[in-house]
Amino acid sequence: MTDRSEHESFLATRTGLLTLVLLCGVQFLDVVDGSIVNVALPSIQRDLHFSQQNLQWVASGYVLTYGGFLLLGGRMADLLGRRRLLVAGVLLFAACSLAGGLAQNEATLISARIVQGIGAALMAPAALSLVTTLFKEGVDRHKALGIWGAIAGLGAAAGVFFGGVLSEGPGWRWVLLVNLPFCALILAGVFRLLEADRPDRARRGFDVRGAVLVTGGMLLLVYALIKAPDHGWGSARTIGELTTAAVLLGAFLFNEARSSHALMPLSIFRVRGLAAADATQLIAFAGFYSMFFFLTLYMQNVLHWSPIQAGAAYLPVTAGLGLAASVSPKLFARLGTRPVIAAGALLSAGAIYYLSRIPLHGSYLADILPGLIVMSLGLGAIFVGATVAANAGVPADRAGLAAGLLNTSLQLGIALGLAVFSALATARTNHLLAAHAPRADALVGGYTRALLASSIFLAAAALIALRTLNSRGEPTAAPDAPPALELV
């Protein structure tokens, strides 16, 4: 990239601002596509004659490969060039959006969503690592990551809203086809604003064995978490899948400790607070995403709201996220990231606990809106704070890996939360139905049990956050890696 003086703010320039908008747009697109199809599923089922069993793969197929390939995508960005991987990911994402939007049968749509997740896994870490390398440590990076966190956080709420609008308007196919003009804009911006980067010839070695082990292990882990509610947590199949995933990931770590061209140099975890920041995001988003999921089901299945009404209910969340994103960087400079993340998690835990008390005939103004507004403030603080803390002190040549780890924690959190809390909700609902409770009462009982568990996860995230790096914006150097673990 073009050299800038030590004191010049890249974010203050027109090019810098446009670059940040471009990169945030990439993450927004990835996150939105994780949830935009959810409210369109009934229309998809009717139009393409999906079986109930296969319908879930329209949503979970994307999450599966997105989460499974993120580590590989992050390291490939470091080794092969970030702009190059970003372009490849956008092209693959666009092609799959077109194929899915035009699909005429189950197999085509599911296949398109699965491969679309791979495109997203190439895009997201490349974009985040560009943010952390283009905007230097300090105020610029805190502001950039604050905006990044707010925009990415908006995706979870916006996906539900846009999915409802599009599926009730032009039709479900547009929840995928709408990606095409945005992909075209992103590609135009990439070639206009980002200079070409070339892979370092000194790093030509590629850890093929490690790539196979980590991708296989991550895919199997996410798959097992997605399917656990169907097969049962104690079933031989679930236990076998989780055990095999653990063996593959253990073999991956053993391989990385011995490889001279490690895909994930273990020295990355010598960066202070990185592991704690990733763990905080994983546990927190297990609770956050599940809250959106069960609250949406409550609105539609119990209160009988339309998809557009349910989506519109989350619009106030955007205001809270925007406020948190603007205030958090100022708090980082005064207090550091650690207390902001912990306070945000506690705030969210209280808000989701409030939502866990939704009644059978709930009111939006009294029972839902207050919790959503407070939760959005905490969500913004956690997302922005964890992103800043996880990238503080990361060497530039490992920014893609750090971004891949952070995004992986988010996707694993989503898969873990939906698997665990869906099992809790289903068990509670079935118990109430067996006791001859009315169906609506049984559903509310299940949803509130899951939301209560989500609030407990957020409280646990607050405790884990106390182990994160308390970054105030000063440049921090990552400790030197031991010779055996150096990236060569």
C-alpha cells in the first residue's frame, strides 16, 4: 500500500473512509446471508417441494462451510495475498448466489448455499485483516474496528428484516439474487481502492496436511453441533462425530507444532489476550444469535406476526449498535477494552434475562423493546471490544490468521448456541405438551428456557473477558515466536 507518514490519519482521508466502507460491506454481506434465508424458508419449501428434513440445510449448509473453512481462508489471505483472496471469495459468493436464486430443485439450492459459505470464508478474514493492516494501531484502528463491529453486528438483525421484506415482496429468490449488485459494487471498489498484493516468495511452502486436518475437523465439529438436536446429545452418532472432530483437531495441533510451514503457527497464541478475546466472542455469540432466533420464533409462532413485522421489530437494535460503536472507541482510550467488553456482556446478560420472561400475550413496547435496546448496546460493546482486543499486537503477516480465528469463534458460537439451546427449548416444550399444556404455552416455555440459558452464557462471557488484553490503543508488539514455531 502507499506509504503514509507516521502521524497521518488514513481514516481521515476520502480514500481511507471509502476503503473502510468497502471492507465493512464485505462483512455485512457475509453476516446478512447467514440469516436472510430464515424467514423465506416456508416459501422455499412450498416452491421447491422441500422435505422438512432437508429444508434446514438451506440455512445450516452456509454456516457449516463458512465456519469450517475460515481458518484456512485466513491463512491463505496471509500467504497468497489479501486482495487476491477477497476477489476470489466475492466471485465465488456471487456465482453461488446466482445459482441458488435460479435453483429449481433441492439439490441445486443446498449445493449453492454450501459453496457460498466457502466464498464467505475467503472474504471475511481477508477483509478484516485488511482493516487491521491498513489502519494503524491507535485511534484510527479503534474507530475503524468500531465501525466494523457495528456494521457486522447489524447483519444479524438486518438479515431477518430484509428476508421478510424480500420474501413477501418480489419473492424468496431475491434473498439470494439481491447479492449480485452488491458483489459487483464490492469488486469495483476492490480494484479501485486496494492495491494488488503479491504472495511472499519466501513463504511458498503450504501446510497441506494441516489444511486437510483443520478443515475436516472444523467441518465435522460444526456439522455435529448442527445435527445434535436431531440425533440427541447422548446418541452414539453425535458422540462419535464430536470425538472424531476432536481427534482431527488434536492431530492438527500436533502437526502445527512440528511443521516448518505451519498453516496456523502456534506462536499466534503468544499474542496476549487473543485466545481470551476469541473465547469471549464464541460464548457471547452463542447467546446473542440464539436470542434473535428464539425471539423471532416467539413473534411469529406465538404472537402471529408476519415476517415483515418480526423483522421490523429489530430496527431499534440498529440505533443501539450505532451508539455503542461510536462511544466504545472513546471508552477504550480512557478505560481500555477489557472493562468495556465485560460491562457489555453483563448488560446483555441482564437484557436477555429480561427477554426470557416474555409472557404468552406479550406486548412489544413492554416486553420486547426495552430488552432489545439494552441488549444492542451490550452487543456493540462486545463485538467492537473483542475485535480490537483480538487484533492488538498481531504481526501484519499473521493478520489474516487472527481474523480467521476471530470469525471462526463467531461461527462456532452460532452453531453451538443453536444446537444447545434448541435442545433445551425442545425438551422443555415436549415436557409441557406431555403434561397437556396448550401448544402456545408449551412453545413459550421452551423459548423462555432457551433465552434464560442465553443470558447465562453472556454472564460467562463477562468473566472470560477479564482475561482479554486491556488495549487502550497504544501500539503493542507481539512476543517473538520461539524458533521451532517461526513461520518460514
